[in-house]
Amino acid sequence: MPHIVLAQITVTVSKHMKWRPWKGLFASKVIYDAFKQVGIEPTFPFKVDPPEKFSPDLKPGTDVSFEAKFWGEEAINASSMLLEGLLALDYVVPKTVNVKEVEEEFEVKGNEEPVALFFEVNHLPTYYRFHGAYVPYPSPQRMVFSIFKKIYEAFGVNAKDLAESISRKLEVVGGNFSKRVYKVSHGQEVPAFSGKVKYYGIMSEREALALLKALELSKYLGLGQGGGMGFGTVKDVKPLKPSWETPVKVLSH
């Protein structure tokens, strides 16, 4: 069985709707409603990406495209019923539905020699949680714990010790990001940050390679909370060369 399934979906709106919440919730609603049409309660982990092109005034004939990702046995089994559920919806009609397996593995490689790691993550709206509180700012610690938790869900690899070690060795050193609030329901808003964030750390080569691989997989699994509502999408991860002198060699990519 694959570890991750990717669904690329385009639906055509069939009923006029005024959409006021965060646009990621439209994609979320389509997926939730499709599963419920086939008798599936979607309590398993999955991630939707917010539609890139989206107008709150959804007129009949408007196409909306987004991606959904599923991991874990229950979610992957359910994804096979997605098209049937989409065909049963009364407010959108599926135009294209491309469901495919993602051939990815997670393996920890490398040695214990220290290296410098400098990279940039382009975050779409993302937030973390800390003992009930919202964390609507870049947090290396929350990011690391988040992605390695999802790695465990998808691949069954318990890397808790690795995550704890990496989280102590990484800092935010720059970037261009902003914070705002997003409406998710009547009277409820979620604060989140978005933009490009630069991270820098000194760690073993093994830890650096594991982190980069985990972040590569975050393009499917997302980061933080609210993935089922369209939050936590990673648009890009780009290794960088530091402009300063590092105490150890920079990891070669």
C-alpha cells in the first residue's frame, strides 16, 4: 500500500454561492461532503491545499481547482471512494479528478559530522498550537515536531528523539512573512502567518538530511494545524548558501 495518495481535483460550481470564509474551507467542504455522500466520516488525517484562483462570488460554471492529500491506511482506502462521492454532490460537478499514488519513502541517512544548514520555506497560511494557544508565527520547534509527527502517521517511522534533537538546533534568521486572521466559521477566526521564512542551524549531517527530506514531504503532508481546512501548505523548500562564515562546512545538496 502507498504511504501517500494525491488527488488533483477540478470541480465546476452548479449553484450560485457567496463564499465568505477562508477559501481553503471550500476545498475542505467539497472533500468532507463527498466522503459523507458515500457513508464515510472523514476523521482520518488528510490535507487540502487552498485553491489558487478563487472568487467569493461563486457563479454556476465557475471552475475551482485544488489538491487533496491522504495518508494512513484508513484515509488511503477512503480516497478510492472520492469520485463516487463527488458525483453525488448537488452544488459542484467534478470536471477532472486525478488520483495517484505518491512514491516516497522516509529513510534516515548520513553521518554524525556537524554541518551548517540554511534554507527557505515558502509557507502559505500556517499556524501551530501550543498547549491550546495559537502560534501564528514561524516556530522552528513547532515546525519540526509537526512534520515528524506526520511522518510517523504516514510512514510509521518513530523519529521523536530525532525531532527533539533537531528542534534545539534550528532558528529563524530572516525572511518576508506576515500575519493575519482568517474566518473559518460564524464568529470564529484563526490567526496564521504566510510568506518566505529563512531557517538556519548547526546539526549532524544525518539530522540535516532527515530534516530536508521531512520538509520535502511536507509539500504533501503540510505543517502545523488545520490541514483539513487548507492551512499549513508548503509551497516550496529551497536550500540556500549562507552569506556569512559558518563554524562548520555547509551541507552540500
